[in-house]
Amino acid sequence: MRQTLVLNASYEPLSTVSLRRAVVLVIQHKADVEHEHPALRMRAAAVDLPVPQVIRLRRYVKVPFRQRAPWSRRGVLVRDRHRCAYCGRRATTIDHVLPRSQGGRDTWLNTVAACAEDNHRKAARTPAEAGMRLLSEPFEPSPADALLLAVGGQAEVTLPEWLALPRAA
């Protein structure tokens, strides 16, 4: 399913919504299309809209400050771009750097994307115990970065050009 990035009136990323919800917000004049799919349009009897990739709300929505991005298996795969942290091949699962059997938890800093073969080879050991090394260290994305990664994670191999735009820190 195609997701659309929703920006606040101040251009801060808020969330992603389904394409259907994004179109409803635009039709109800609650949002404007900031970036559209270059070749796709939605047509109906009285509607002819570009397919929105990014919409911006017309009114500012106050949201509580979120200090941390929520952890999820899908989020780890997207953060690591579906690449195994041990060999670089396509990852289909996640691995706990400090295994759960040794007290490891589901956190951004303790989980990495892994291919099934390396996950099985490492088993319930640390990378050092298994004689494996991480190609990159796990990190905790900011809430805004996690949101942008989630949207970009759905794209094909190349990210949309609007994801490559510089963002305010």
C-alpha cells in the first residue's frame, strides 16, 4: 500500500497516512500537495488530482514532543536498509547483538538487520563469541528520521528526490 508523508503547517514531519486518507485531506481542503508522483494521477467524475507523496496540513497541529522513535522490527530493517549487518546481503530478519538469552532487549542499539544464514550462524552468542563483526554500529534514529526512513523504506532502490532534500536539524 502506498503511504504519504504528512507535514505540519510548519513543514515538520508528523506521520504517514494511506494514499486514500491523503486524498481525502486534500479534497476537504485540510492539506495541500507539496510533492506529487511525477507520472500518476487520480481521476474520478469530479476529481483530477496528482498522486500525493507529501502533503502539508493547512492548519498547525500541536503534537506532544516525542523524544524517542518507537522501536519495531520493521523499523530496524528499514533503518539498516534491509542489509545484513554482518555480510551486507539482503536481510530478512533482525538479530540481537546481545542475545535475549543473555539479557539483551528489543532496543535500537541492541538490534540489527540480518540475513537468515548469519542470524542462524551467530545463534545465541554475541558477535565476538561467534567470531563475527558488525559492518556498522546500530544507532537510534530521531523520531523525524524514523518517519522519513519509513517513507523511504517503501520506495524502490532509489529514494524519491524529496527525501534527499536537506532538512533542518
